[in-house]
Amino acid sequence: MVCNLSVKAQQRTVTGTVIANNGDPVPGVSVMQKGTKNGTATDFDGNYSIKLLGSGSKVLVFASLGFKDKEVAIGNRTKINITIEESSEQLDEIVVIGYGTANKRDVLGSMASVKTEVLNESVPVDALGGLQGRVSGVQILTNGAPGSSSEIVIRGISTLNSGTGPLYVVDGQQVDDIDNINPNDIESLEVLKDGASAAIYGSRSANGVVLVTTKKGKVGLPTVKVSVVNSLSYLKNKVPVSNTVQRNKFIELRQTGNTNASGGTVDSLGIRTQFVVDLQELIKQVGQKTQANVAFSGGSENAKYYWNTGFLDEEGIIIGSNFRRINTNLNLSFDITKKLSAGTRLTATYQNQDGIPEGTVFRELSYRQTDVLVYDYDGSFIRERFARNNPIARAVLGRQDNRQYRASSFNWFNYQFTPEFSFKTTIGVNFRLQKLNEFRPSQTVDAVSGKINGRERQRLSYDIQSENFFNYSKKFKGGHKFTGLVGFSVQKWHQENSDLRAIEFNNDYLETFNNVKEFNLTNTGTTAFEHSLVSLYSRLTYDYKRKYLIGATLRRDASSRFGENKRWGDFPSVSAGWRISNEKFIKDLDLEFLQEFKLRASYAITGNERIGNYLTQALYGPGNFYDGVSGFAPFQLGNADLGWEETAQQNYGVDLNLFGRRLKISVDHYIKTTTDLLYARPIPEETGFSSITANIGSIENKGFDVEISGTPLKTADFEWYSGFNVSYNKNKILKLADPDGHIINGSAFSYKLEVGQPIGSMYGFKNLGVYQYDESNAYTESGTRLTANFDENDNFVNYLLNGQEYNGTVKQQTFNNVVLKGGDVIWQDQNGDLNIDQENDRTIIGNGLAEFVGGWSNTFSYKNLSLSVLLNYSFGQQIYRGYDHTRNKANNSVYTPGPDRIEDAWLNQGDITRYPSLEVARAQNRTGLDSDYVSNADYIRLQNVRLSYKFSKEVLDKVDIFKSLSMSVVANNLLTFTNYTGYNPELGNGGNNISAGLDNLRYPNKTSIIFSLTAQF
């Protein structure tokens, strides 16, 4: 009998619920039997159950991040409900930094952290889309095409064309992008904006670093979380295009430029007049998206797991475009012994992006004549003829697939020698197989001379990364704390490419290359390359009573991409902070409204090695002929002195926490200077080459970031949270290698790099209007324009200068020595010689870089109902309407100008119009970049509205199926306030920094209505 009672005592179970001060249950609270390893954790509803060890203490210890630890004597109780209090010391979140974590209050650099709940508010397809408008100093530019990547710019563009994106680090594994990561798998996302925060990553961190922490298992019973998303999307606005009457008018005006062109025809009811094909109506559709995720998680004190599988099927708002993705992510962690822990993360992704040739399709939509049929009488597509593409056929029948198979493995071991000292080793492998297929069947090529053609590219790549580092953290008596880190890493990348091109297929029946009639042997071939990086790094921090904080890092990298003389690069940083609010003289003031006042300063040098491989070497290739003999010939000049591109960044910041931590303010000022820019510098073609990659100059980005967030109103049932951020950035080129201090990039659309000007400067002619009369083209000998005076019958009388009759010599403006007349553009004469030419009279007419970007989010919560609203904005950038330029210049009759160009064209002497004559003979009006096509692209967008409801515990208990259940309705991209007339003022640079703001029409952004349901079992 005594023995049986003893066994029952040892197996006694205690249950209960843990809640916060506001009455909400607290999930994930660690519940430990004091002095033992026996423990558990609260579930989603704050409930726990623990079997006591008879040999252990009769005290339970409750601990959770952000709350004070609480010890409770058990006594004879079997049910213990407790309330835990928030801790001002622990309340600040723990954030991920390079090779570790830190209390956000103690971070000395400029960084931002976004948690999974905020990241997924807009239900994004990719993680970066969820960041838009939420972080100061970070600009996210999206493309509406299904499966397209978002562009990210952190504190301005600091390089020309050697890689503009940041470094991505996923759970410690460095990757090139995070496009294959399901946003539902992300626990938090940190953006390291300043040099001191990013410098620990050295040569790959000049454009900033994005740290991704994925979800992991937690102690507790197994849970299953299922989410289902369905959405409808549509095209918000269309680009203005001309109708048939306007097209006919244009054809007549193009020949003569006179007033007889009314657009009328003899048969006013004929098809040439009445028939209008609205291509934008034909090509758009209601897009649909289905998304589902199933996640399993749980674990014990010694082993935890998280496994999520997601499926996404998205049909675009343009016919012929869709995206499908299936991915799975498994995260395991183990405590093997008291000192040894290990973990692994395995991911696999398949995705297929079925795209369209955006350039061809959308440009054709803007200028194709509207009386040309799309479908033939038998339902087939009208084929291309006289350079008139059928954009509907290209979108529906053409194939432009991008299939990717991706997998990664990341494994780690951590050995805790002492509570203060540990060693961690990791090894990660990324694998990617990409297959890109293009095929143009017979109905998409020219009806007479067109050939069925295609292309197949395959890219196989993998990289291996090994990291090994020691961590030390120790608190000493007197308030002293030291942390240290020292480690080394090795990375290697390998890629193999194959490219098959077919001049002609036998027929449409087979799209594979065993059906090829003629290969393009010149451009068919295979390539392979690899490069490696070796690194040593260290970090040291000191903290005195959380009042004085100092940090320093040093990283030394060696890259195979640089010459032996410049292979190694050193990237140091130093930072300091002063928490003034912890000073006695501040505390003596008894400022109840002030909880935190901290000053920060840092300086760092980071690097950029993102250039092509083997650029330091002279390269030879086959396929060259001399005197009928095939052989090898040089195709690249080497540069043994090619070195690192380095960015030195100063950052000065202040953090304020006010009114009981209900208001947070953070302000940063930065100066970011990049030197030894990596760029393909033009060289004399007498060398046999057109350019050589070299270190050519420097760029400066200077600006500030401001973040203000807080809870203006909070009651027992209602809470209002608001967050505002704004960033200002000014970009300037400081130095270029060319003696004249400029480089002109591009031909049809020219951009200029010039010392003292920002990147993305549009280079063209300044349009001052249109000459009203032939006599309006009149200037003094010094270049002052005269006013032509006419009588009531439009007969010329005389010239006036400053209101007085002018009788001196009259000069006329010419364009390439052709005298301009009534109906011609008035070009600004830059050098005063009254002759407009490309060499002397082009100037900077606009810039594609934004100066101010930011966002404003608000969340209103009432009991279980919440409403969130996000605005984002961008000011200071211009867009060059390349599509308008192309069609309005009307170089040939294939291009139909826009309706305003036709209706407001100059016709007669004395006409006051916006546009010049359409007469084809007037080549002086069809020159390069024209300031008339530069548009202000400022915008404010209602980016996201989300209404969600979370079912209460009382309701769920009645059903007894779900642990949690929530539903939401989301609207994305509802309203955009802008004067821009194109599809979208949010225009990325497409990887080309120099030509920022050039709009040749690309896939438009969509407006989406999303319905989602999330349940946890």
C-alpha cells in the first residue's frame, strides 16, 4: 500500500492557465519544475499540463520573453492558474543580428524588424512584398506579373551595375534571393541598413543585409495549422490609345501636316471608320489566386519540429500569364546533451512562371492601329504582317516558361562549453535547376517571311557555405558586460549553362528540339563558371550598466573574382551608444514621460564583389575565323588591378521611448560614400574591344530615416496602433574616371552619368513648346528670342524686343542646320549657337530616383475584430514615358500616336498647341529624349486594407475542434493618387540602375480582393 501511494505521488499532474495582466492567454510560456529538466510550455490558449517528479522541487517556474519570471509553490494543488507581469527590462524584443541575437534596445546600428503577423497582413506571394511601406530607408518596388520578384533598395543606389540587391541570410545561410521562401514560413525579417550592422558580412553587404528567421517548433503537443486563401484581381487603369478616326487623321497628317486631315472618310459607316479593336479589353482578365498551407509543429524539451507545405496557383490579370509554386520546409532542432545541440532545415521548391513577352505585347497595345483585326473569320489569329504584331496571339500562343527546381540543406551544431562560451559550426548547400523555354508558333510570326522559332536555356547552379565561429558573452560585477565573436567561413559557387536556339522548327506540333529544322549555331552553346570566397571575421562589444555601449567588427574577405594584387579586402566597423535616460541626472529630474533616450553613432566600410567571373583575366573563345580557318580569338581584356568596390557609411541616430513606452521615435542620419565603382568603362575601339571592367569613381548617398510608432488609444476592449515612417535620400556622383566627368549610356533612350548629378539622369533635349508661326523662330544675335507681331488678319507686322520694335539682325534657330518653322519644336539652345545638335544641346531633363519614400500604417482592434490600413508613398522621381516617345515620334506608319498627340498637333500657322506637326518630313521633331515625355511620378497609394475576425475561446470551446480560428478580407492596391498616365508610377529599374525611371510599359500592378481562413487544431 505504501509503495502504491509513492508511485501516485511521483506521477501527480498539475494543470492550469497562464494569462497576462490584460486577461489574454499567453502562449509559449516555459513551465519548469524548479531544479529539474522537467518542463512543458503553454499552448495557444495559455493552457499547460505538467507531470511532477517526486524527487524534484515543489515549485513551478514560469518564464517567457517580455514577462517577469514567476515562481509558484505547488503545495497540494493540482490546478494552478497564474497571471504574469510584463517586464520593462525584457519587454524589448530580441532581434537577429549577424551571427547572433541582441536586445533591440542595445542595438547600436540602424536596423528594422518585422514580425510574421505584420509581414503577412497583405497576404503577399513573396516576403519582400510584405515589407512595402513598413520600414524607413527601404524602398520596395513590385511588378504585377505572377511570380515576378520585388525589387528592394536600401538607403539609395550605391553602385552602377555590379549588383544592387542586398545580401540575404536565412537562419545563418547566405542566399542570392528569397523568392522561393513561403512568407508563411517566416518568423521575423530584419533589415540591416547601416554599415556597422552589416559590416560583419563584409564584401557582400554594401547594399544592406536582410536577415530571415524561419519558424521553428515549440515545446508542446503537436499542432496543425491550416490556411486557405482565395483572391480576385483586376486591372485598375488603362493606357490611353487612339481610336480609328484618330488613326485615319494621323495617316493624313503624317503625309502633309495640313488642315485637310479631319479623319473623315467617304464611307462614314465603313469598317475603316467604325471598327475599333480595344486590345486592352481583349487582353485583360480577372485574375484568380488560390493558396493553401498546412503546417505541423510541436516537440519536447529535447526535440522540436516544424514542417510546412504550401501550394500557390495564381492566374494573372493578363491572359497567358500564370504562376504555380509548391514548396515544403522542414525545421528540426535537438538538444543531444546538456551542452550539445543541433539542427537542420530542409527546403524544396518547384515553381513555374508562365510569362508573356512584356515588351512586345504592351508596346503593341499602345500603338497598334485599332481597325486591324485580331481574329480571322475561322477563329484563328490574324498573323503578323508589315511589323504589326498580334499581341493577343503572342500572349495566348507564345510560350515563355521559367521553371525552377530549388532545394537547400542547412545544418548546424552548437557546443556550449560554459554558459558564457560556445562554438557553432554550420554547413549549407543551395541547389537550383532553372529551365527557360521560348516558342513562337506559326500564328505569332510574320505571315510571309516568319519562321517558327524557339529557344531553350538551362542553368544548373549550386553553392556550398561553411561557417565556424566562437561566441562569448559574460556579465561581470559592477554592471560590465562583454561579448565576443571570432570565426571563419568558406563559400563556393558553381554554375553551368546551356543555350539552344532554333532559327526554324519543322512545325507547331512539337516544341522540343528534336523537331528543329535549322539551329542557330552561332548562339548555341554551353558555358560553366565558378568562384569562391574565404572570410575571417570578429566582433567585440562592451556594455556598462546598459548606459555606455561600444561595438566593433572586422571582416577580411578574399574573392576569386579579383586580381591577385587586390584579392583581399578589409571591412571594419565601430559603433557607440549612450543611453542618457539611465544617467542619474536624468533620473533625478523624474521625467515620468521619458523611458528611453539613446544616442547612437557608427562608422563602417562594407564591400561589393558582385561582378562577373574571370574579369581580371584575358579570355579567349572559339568560333572565330581567319582566312577560312576556325580558331580561338580574344574576346575580353583582363584587368589584373581590378579591386573591391567599397562603401564607407556614417550613421548618427537617436532613439526615444515616451509615455510609458506608448510612443517610440527613431531618427537616423547617414552619409554613404562608395568608392572604386565597378563598371564596364568604354575604351578606344582601336584596341579591338569596346570596354573593360575597372574601378572608375565614387557615389554618395546622403539622407535620413524617421520612424514614429505608438498606441494613441488603448482601453480594455479597444486599441489603436499607428506607425509612420519617412526616408529622404539624395544621390550624387562624386567622381568618374573619364576626364570630362561623364558617361553617356544608351542610344534611343540616353542616360548620363555626370559628376555632381545623381544616377538615373535622363539625357535629352529641353522642349520649350511649339513655334506658332514661321516668323516665331526669331532671335537676336546674342540669342534672345524675339516676339513676332501680327495684325488681325494674321499678317506679320514686325518683331518686338522687351515690348519695343526691333530693327536689328534676326537670327533663326536650326536643327542640324535645318531652319525650324511654324509647327516645329522650340528646343532650348544650350551653347548659344542657335543650332540644335546632339553633341552640344542635350542636357539633363529628369531623374528616375525617388527622394522621399515611406508609409503610414494604422491598426484598430475592438475585442476580436481588427481593421488595419496601410498607405505608402513616393515623391521626387520622374518617369520617362518611353512608350509615348516611341509612338508619338511616329517614325513610321506602324506606330499610332496617342490620342492627345493627334488631337493637339500643330496644323496651321498661328495654332497654339502642345505638340508639333505630325508631318513625316519634319525629322527635327523626332529626335532623342524629349523633356515633354518626362512625367512627375509622385504618388500616394492605399496599399492595403485588412478586416479580420478571430473567434473567441468561448465559441471555439463549444465546437471543440479548433484551437484557434480566424478569417479576413484583404484589399491590396485599392487607390493610387498620382498624375502619371501610365499603368503604374511604381516603376523599378529592372536591374539597370543607370536607366531608372524608363517606362516602356511592363506588366501592370493589380488590385486584389483576398479572402483568407486560418485554423489551428
